Amino acid sequence: MGKLTVRALRAVLVMVLTGTVFVQAMMVWALVSGNDPEDGTLPLTALRVVTILGIGAAQVALVCVWRLVAMVRRGTVFSHAAFRYVDGIIGAIVATALVWFSVTGLNAPGQRDDPGVTLIMGGIGVAILGVALIVLVLRMLLAQAVDRDVEAARMQAELNEVI
């Protein structure tokens, strides 16, 4: 990965992380202060709590991606240490799906006249879980690459002994 690519990705990660922390802080402030500028029909307190949790899951994924980029830059991504961060990303995606299903459940009573919205939202939750499965497949590919890298290092060591 080139230096420009790493810098660009890190800049994006910093901007997104800063934005999410700001939004999270505003949500917490709205919960703590009790000042609700909106008077909607949905239970806003529950939605704010769910949003704070969802943003937290996204932040976990951002930090894991940051760490993986650092490992790529150092050339150590094909090691067992990378699995911890990939597992963190998978967990964050699954948590995001659970948060989305919570939002769907909170929104469902207001959609009695149009249940299609709830079905679409449920479908989006299933799609989010599909992304977690894709990352799981990529984790399996990483495991194969790590195993091959370890095997190649072992074979190189044996070859060096012979020579």
C-alpha cells in the first residue's frame, strides 16, 4: 500500500471518527439534559440510545481498520495478530445489524398501515449480516495466507540449512 493511499485512508478515518464522536456526544447531551427539540411519535430516548450504540460499533470498526492499515504498512498483516482486528470488524458489523434490528422493532408500531417499510428495514438488517459473512470469508482467506506464509518461512529455513 502506497504512502498516499495510507495517508488518504487515515485522513478519512480521522474525519469519520471525529464526526461520529461529535454526533455521539450530542446524542448523549440530548439524553442527559432532557432538552428534546423534537416531539416525534417514536420513542426518541430509545432511538438515541440505539444510535449511540450503533455509532460505537462503527467506531470499533474504524479503529480496527486503522490498526490493520498500520499492519499493512509495516508488512505484518499476514500474522496471527491481524485476526484480532478482523474479528473486531466482524463483531462490530454484527452489533450494527443487531442495532438496526432494534431500530426496526422500535419503528414497526408506527408502520402498521404500511408494513412494507418494516420488511424493507428487516431486509437491510439481513444485508448487514451478509456483509459480516463476507468479512468472515475474507478472514478465512487471511488465515490461509498466514498458513502459507508460515509454511513458506519454514521451507525457506530448511532450504537455508541445506545450502
